[in-house]
Amino acid sequence: MAIRSVVFDVGETLMDDSTFWGSWADWLGVPRHTLAALVGAVTALGHDNVEALRLICPDFDLAAERQAREEAGQGETISESDLYPDVRPALSALKANGLWVGIAGNQTTRAAELLAALDLPVDAIATSGQWGVAKPSTEFYDYLIAWAPGAPDEIVYVGDHPVNDILPAKAAGLHTAHIRRGPWGYLHADDQEVKENATWRINSLTELASLLTTPAG
């Protein structure tokens, strides 16, 4: 199997989302454990995580609230402490093996800037905010295939979310790696759909790096 490119989802693949959700809890004026529990509840129901915010504020408008937070000096942040410990070693190992490494997820344009500021060992970073399309749409994966070097079956997409990551990436012809962490990753790790559509099922990014040892051709 010749793999040329490895592309990573962001939330709960590269980043622990505790800070992200904690900041929303603080903004909405509820205890952090309350929002965490609601995120877990909507995850178990198979709903988008933003529904947890709407349970607190039924008329919640994500774009408007993001803008309000920026204007209040409480905007989006991503720091080194948000990264899972295996991120830098795994990305560096993949690069050392001659693979092209990218990051592409459902994040804002601002998130792309914040990720770039971390100076991760990757070749490129892109977000749905920049592309104007979001997972799980086929358009997102069309952009990804045009962006990352190689044919679809030479690209691996790594993520925790079956519906956003594994199923549509596999349908687009990519190889997929499902990582067992974060609410979605743990909850659906043993789902039959994940077993059937994930080329690899992993518990860490270091594990993936050890599997992908074929240099780029």
C-alpha cells in the first residue's frame, strides 16, 4: 500500500477540546461540567455538538456569538497545551518517513491562523472556514483530494468522528484511520460501520506513525 499524504482532523484528533468547551461555558455563564455533560448527551444522541449550546440558549447563533466573543476580547484560542502529547512526535515521525502531512478540519479561518502559529511539523493547514465547505459534505473531500498530493487511495484521513470523518472520507476513496479518543471516538470505536470503513483503528497518533512507514514515491 503506497501512501503519499496523511491529513488530520483537528478537534479530538490533534486537540483536546476541553479549553474550547470550557470557554463556551464561561461565555454562556454556566458551570463547565454542565456544558460538558450536555456535549456528552448530544453526542450519545448522534446530534451535532453545537446543539449542546442551544440547550442552554435556544436561539443560539454560532456566527453571531463568535463575533461577540471576539469583540469582547474572549475570542478563539489554541495553544500548545491544547495539543495531545503524541501530536508533535507523530507528525515529526510521519514527515521523517517522507510523507506529506496536512491538517484539515471543520474550523474557522481564525483557527487556521492559530494552528499555523504553533509551527507544527506539517506541510499545510486548511479549514472549512477557508474552503467555504464543511465536513461531511463531498465538496470538503473534493477540496482535500485536490489539495493533498496523491490519488485518493494514496491519502489517509485521520479523525475521531464516524459521520464527519471516517464514512465520507472512505466514500471519497481515501484510506481512513479512526482514533479512539474524545467523546465521538470512544463512543463509536467498536461500531460496525467504523470497523468496516476504517483502514486502521488506532488508540494514538504514535501508533499510526509506526504503521505508515512507506516513503513518498
